[in-house]
Amino acid sequence: MAVDIDWAPFEYIDEEMHYRGMAADYIRLVEERLNVQFNVDKERPWPQMVEAVKARDLDLFSCVVKTPAREKYAIFTKPYLSFPMVIVTRNDTDFIDGVQDLIDHKRSVSVVKSYASHDILVENHPELRIAPAKTVKLGLEAVAHGKTDAFIGNLAVVGQVMREHGLTNLSVSGQTPYRFELAMAVRKDWQPLVPILQKALDDITQEERDQIFNRWIRVEFSQKIDWSSIAYYVLAAFAALMIVVVWNRILQREIDHRKKTEAFLNNEIQQREKAEERLTRSRESLAHAQQIAHIGNWDWDIQAGDLEWSDEIYRIFGQTPQAFSATYEAFLNAVHPDDRQMVQDAVKSALENPDVDYSVEHRVIRPDGEERIVYELGDIRRDASGAPVLMRGTVQDVTDFRKTEESLELSRLVIENASEAIVITNKKGLIVDINPAYEQVTGYARAEVLGQDPSITSSGRHDKAFYQEMWKTLHETGCWSGEIWDRRKSGEVFPKWLSINIIRDSRNEIANYVGIFTDITHQKATEEALEQMAFYDALTKLPNRTLFRERLNREIVISERENQKVAVLFIDLDRFKYVNDTFGHDIGDELLIEVAARITDNLRKSDVVCRLGGDEFTVILNNPKTVEDIGKISEEIIHSLQRAFKLKDHEAFIGASIGIATYPDNGQDFETLTKNADLAMYQAKDAGRGTYRFYSEEMNAKSAFRLTMEADLRRAIEEKQFTLFYQPKVEIAKNRTAGMEALIRWNHPKKGMVSPADFIPLAEETGLIVPMGDWALETACRQTKELLDKGVALRVAVNLSTKQFQDPGLLDKVKKTLSEAGLPSQYLELEITESIAMQDVEETIATVEALRQEGIHISIDDFGTGYSSLSYLKKFPLHSLKVDQSFVRDLTVDSDDAAIVESVISMAHAMGLSVVAEGVETEEQLAFIRDRECAQVQGYFFSKPLPFEQLLDYVNAN
Ligand SMILES: Nc1nc2c(ncn2[C@@H]2O[C@H](COP(=O)(O)O[C@H]3[C@@H](O)[C@H](n4cnc5c(=O)[nH]c(N)nc54)O[C@@H]3COP(=O)(O)O)[C@@H](O)[C@H]2O)c(=O)[nH]1
């Protein structure tokens, strides 16, 4: 603390180096109030004290007058002592009426150079002749000794000095308008200290102030009477009296002044309190505003290294004032390691270059690990030399902003790259934005559609009501989606799937409409194709089984409601399989397409034709008038299918069998009606094909019979109820048994011997033919070996069904059977029907070749009934052909059959095959066959099929 060591009674240092005086008393009270101890500099003279404060070597003044010059480096409290500035002259000098009087009379005036009085007088009265003095004492002595005319100084001080130094020829002779308003002051950068000191000063009571005043401002009288000095004391008393008189006048003014000052101060205090209140509120508002805006402010005293953060920065950085050391380094530590160098560079650049602003965005890592993004702005205060002194700035938490920006950018990218076309309109429905997909789909460029109504792409396919309904839904629910037909710029009309959403602003008012659509041209085509696939037969384009079910169910419902009839026709093509197997699938397909067309041609538009698969077709006749009508239509269908089919280079003949069931008589649901129509169709087939049958109850019974038979057949296989009969083959030329055919018989426990014609088709259908055929092969081989062992060497012919022949393990099975029976392979002949042989020609050739390689004979059975291609036939490595007995039966009465038998025999000879004519029952038939040089015959004429036991007798007898 800077004090004036020689300025009694205000302050001085006594001999014992104690700090004393009025100011010292005030300072002590301040120390008490604040519980601090000021360190008083007791050495330096006042001018050096002043310089020391300027240089911040000392921190505050104890008692000093506020002048403009001092305000440059110090900040002042309110004055706590106030004394008038008075004029002292020698007693012999005339009364001085103020400073102007001194100027007018060109008086020289002593003033202490380093005191405020000097600054005040120089500033306000530059024409005053001032003689600077170093101290009050020297200034007064200059007056006393006549070197100057007057001294201007503090009333209290001059009185004290005059008293102490016996300057009795001096007296206070006039006043100035100025007062010494003495206050405490602190160095300028310690501003916060001022209100603290002020508070302590304000706390000093009037009583304490009076005590101080009375202690130091008084007139002392000596107790001891020293007559030698009486004259001096009288004079002194007179001078004192003069002082007291003047003093009293001054005091009165002082009291008035103090009262005014007090009123003024009270007002000042109130104003200050209000100002402080406003300041507090303003600070709170600022802090609140910072919190809302996520902006904090900071001050960095570059020289002191102190960093000050507002509350909001602590919040942004996730720090607390207690944990944060408030230094630049601590701040850097909180910066994300990857951004630290960037921040340091920004700070350095701003510090070094006054033209560069501090502006940087970086990440901070909070103590809990959370990452935030902040944007900093700052500026720098520099001293006269340009060196940075203070940096202050703001920190804004822009994390959410950046995230929003990122999300907006993402949205923009999504819209830009969306495969869906997007169109955005304003609330008036005018286009404000589109994406590239929109341009791609519609063919319109962005510039062409901005500001336009989206209806520029409308196709005109939807009526006004459609759009009214769309807008109604949109405004009621906020969204609409549906299929809509639009027109591209090229004029092409296309379907699209459109979703429209309303976007509302913060006031819930419509801001935009966003339309998102996809061109569904391909999707629709795919859907149609899928529907076609799901519900229609790919080949004939007729409804398939699924749609047949749906349509029939629908017709049943309608018919029930309308009390009508419905007829279901099950159509099965006769001999289609032969055509397909013979001419190939392409021709077969062509045939089916033509069949579909012919069936359709016989019907009304309201009737439905379906293809269930293969050669199965159905017809739904809705509301047929009579049973006769149904029969008539069925007949027409059959006739139309019996006409020749011209298929590429081929001509084919097929037929059809139709089963009919009617609603409600033959069934009231889909399952019953279709099952019964199917049954009726089998009846039509059984009836010789090429005809139709209405369903009857008896058919149901027959169906039940088939089911029972299937169960019996299964049991028969398990219980080995089968036996083999053998029918001899006779070599005509030598009239001897040349071989035999094994023919299966079922010895039914209840029904007796059942013909294979009754159970082989069922066995084929159910797959039971495979184990049955295996048994027949094994038995035939075993019994033939028995004969062989008895010296009867006959080749046995075993019938193979389709399923057996198509078994990939056939060759191994046959070899194994032969080997187990011990029968040489040349004694086995396998008979396959013409239709089996023609099913998969290449495969058949391979199988037959493999069997032939093993020494097994192969013959084609029932020859003439199928559509054998001669070009294929000649490739088969066969041994013989068996002319079907249907031709042999009538050859004596039917010239066609005779011609067929004749040509088959000659064709076989031409191909190097032997021929067996089967079914020979009469002498005439035998003669015909013999005349055509057919080598072998088989038939009742020679023998019916015989049980194994009887065969040996037959052979021996013949
Ligand atoms: N896959 C298998 N099929 C077999 C087997 N056993 C027989 N069959 C086939 O069953 C069909 C009927 O056979 P079947 O009742 O035994 O009739 C055969 C002969 O009895 C009959 N035949 C012979 N000669 C005459 C005759 O002069 N008149 C006349 N009305 N019928 C006669 O012909 C049948 C022999 O036919 P095929 O086999 O074509 O030579 C029949 O198709 C048998 O093939 C078996 O084990 N497996």
C-alpha cells in the first residue's frame, strides 16, 4: 500500500515506523472489516510511491485525491475524507480573496508538486504562477521566508505543519473552490477490489468517523505557563483563534457540504443498489441466455495465464470449476486429441497476426467420454506495443446443429439417390422440388416442372371423382396412397404407385405435399404374369385347377342363390398318351392347345373351360336348362375331339371320355362334384371310351369296390396269393412247343381265381405292380429252371410293366434273379408293350441293348396298337414282335385287320425279327398266319394258359 510518509495529519510514519494519521485510522478500520492486513510501504517518499503504483510495484493508495491523471492507472473508491484546499499567506499580506486574486496580483504560489492540488491548479488555472515545492513544510517555509507569496494546500495539513514547525508568521488567508476529496485507490487491473474496499469504507460509522476527526483535527494548548513564551503564545493563540474562526466557518461549510454529500451519497447508494440489482439480473439473464443458446464466454489473461470460463462453458465441456484448473493447457487437454493441433494453430495464428481472427470448430471430449462439437470465436486485446494482453471469446455447442446438418445432408442424399421419384409441392400445390428419379421416370427436366402443377403428368384416365376422393382422404388422414396412371413427357401412359403425405409447419398448417412414386409398369406386368401362372395353364391359357376351384365355388354360390343348376364335365382324352409318346411333346402340346380351342368352341361365353393338367380338362356349364342339353354339349365336345388333328406334318386321332356331375343333385360342394364327375369319367372310359356318362349312385359303389380291391391286392402281395400260369408258344412249321408266356393269376381267398385284366391296371395305378412283377419274374425264372432241370428247355416270356421297365435297377435286378434261379439268360424273354418302348426311345434303346448284351430276348407285345415309328423301331435291338390279338381275332372277317397282320409280319421279316401271332383260336386264323410265314403262334387254339404243374404234361403230350 502506497502511503504518504510525511502527510500528517492524514498519514505519516512516526519515529517508531508506525503508520499513523486519519487515513491510517480509516485503513485500520477497513482492515478490521475485511479481516485483512495491508502491507504499508513506509520507506519511499510520496512521488516514488505514485510511480510505484503506476508500475504496479505497489497495488493501492491508502488516501489519495482522484485526478484525471491518476485515473489512467488507478480506480478509486468514493472519498472518505474531505478537506478544503486553502490559501496560506504571511500575516502581513493582505487578505486574499481566492485564487483569482492571486492571479490578478501575480502572486507566486507554492504548491507541492506531487499533490493533487498541483494538478488541479495547473489544469484549472494555467495562468497561476506556481512555484513547485517538494513537501508541505518546504512550501510553507518558502512563504514564511518571503520566497513565495502564498501556499495552497490542504487545510488540515497546513495547520498541522504550521503548528509543528512554528511557522507563526503564516495564516490561512483565503479559500479555493476546491476540496481534497480523499479516497482509497487500487491499480487499474485490480478493479474487483474497489467494491470490496468501498463496502468496508461504507461500513465505517459516523461515530467512528467523528472520533477519527476529533483525534486528529484539534487545537492544543500547553498546560505549563511559560511567561517568556506568553507573548509568543498570545500571538499563537491569536493565530489559533484566527484559525478557529476560519475553521469554524469552514466547518460550518463542511457540515453543509457533508449533509449535501450524504444526501447525494444516499441517492448514489440507492442508484448503485438498483444498478447492482440490474447488473445481477442482467448477469442471470446472460447466463440463462447462454444456457439456451449453448454459448459460453471466456477471458484469457495471456500474461497471467488465467483462463476464466462462464458457467455455460463448464456445462458444454462437462467440467466443474472445482475440477478444472482454468488454464490454457487444461482447455487444450479437453480438446479432442485429433483437433488439438488445429486449435493450437488457430490460437497461435490469431496471437501472432492482428489481422487474423480466432475462429475454429473442434471437438471436445467430456470427462465422461462424450464427444461434443464446439465453435469458437475470439478477439485479442493488445498493449501499446501490439503485444497480446487479453484474449476473449465465445464457445458455442454446435453438436446438435451439426447432427441436424448431417441428418439434413443424409436426407438430401437419400432424396437425391432414391430410386423412388419424389415431388414436393408448396401448400398451393405447385412443384417446388423434384429428385433425379422423378426426371428419369417422367422424362421432365427439373426446370420444366418447377412452379408447375403436378397434374402436368396426369394421363386423363382417372375421372374427377377419383381425384376428389384422393384429396378428401389426404386431408382427412394426412396421407394417401394408391395406384394411378400418369403420362410421361413422351406421351406414354404408365402405372405408378403413389404415396402423398402432408407436411405441416410448427403452427400445424400445411406447408408442403410430398409425393413419392414408383413406376410399376414392370411390377404390373410381373403381377399379371404371376396371376397368369397362378391361375392359368401356361400352355392352353385356360384357367388351371386353382381357378377351376374358385370358379366352381362361385357358380355353386350363385346357383344356390338363384336356384339354378351347374354341370361339371370331366374330360379325359383317349389315346393322347400315344400321340405324345409317338410324336413327341411338342406335337403333344400343340394337340392340347387345339383340344382347348375345340372344347371352347362348343360352349357359351359364360361357361368355363379349365385344364387340370396332362390330358384332363373340365367344363363348368352354368345354369344348363336340361340334362339333355348337358348330354348334347358333351356329345359335341366328343365329336369335335374325334376329328383329325393336323399337327405339323402329322395327323393324329384321339378321342375323349366325359364324366358329368350336376349341382345340386350329384353334390353340393366342390369336392363332391369333382369326385363324382371324375368317377363318371372313369365309367365313360370303361364303357369303351369316346362317350360320356352322368354320375350315378352305382358309380360310387364301383369306386368303393376299387378301393376294397386295392386293399385286397396289398394283402395278396404280403400273403403271396399269386400264382403263375404259362401259355405255350407253338412253332408252326414243326408243330412243337417253342416257348411259353408267364401269365399271373390271383388266387383270391374269397373270389377264387381273379383275371390279371381286373387287377393289373389297378396295380399299375397304385405302384403295386413293382413287387408283383418282381415276384412273377423270380417265379418264372425258378420254374423254367425246374423244367430245364427236367430236360425241358423252354424260353419263358415275362411281361414287364412301364414302372418295371423304367426302373434304373432293372438290369441288375434281372441278372440277380437269373443268377439266384440258376437260369441261363437265353431262357428268359422280356415282353414290353409298344407304348412302353416308345415312351423314351433313346432310353429304351439303351435298356434293351443292355439286356440283349446279357443274352436276354426282348419282344414287343401288343404290336400294332400304338404309334411305333418305324425309324425308331429299327433301332431297337429286338428279337421279336407279337402281333396284337385284336388284329388276329377278326383277320378272317376284317380285311383291314388281315392287311395289318400281313404287313406287320412282312415288316418284321424285313427287319430280321421273328413274329409271334397271339390270340389264335381257330384253324382259319392259324392257316392265315401260317400262309404269311409267321413262325410262331400263341392262342387258345393250342392251349389256354396252364398252371405250372399241367405245363409239363402239355409239353410231353405235344
Ligand atoms: N405286367 C404283367 N402283365 C401281365 C402279367 N400277367 C398277365 N399280364 C397281362 O395281363 C393281361 C391279361 O392277361 P391274361 O388274362 O392272362 O390274358 C392273356 C391270355 O390269357 C390271353 N390269350 C392268349 N391266347 C388267347 C386267345 O386265343 N384268345 C383270348 N381271348 N385270349 C387269349 O391274352 C393275354 C396275353 O396277352 P399278352 O400279354 O399281350 O400276350 C395281358 O395284357 C397280360 O399281358 C404279368 O405277370 N405281368
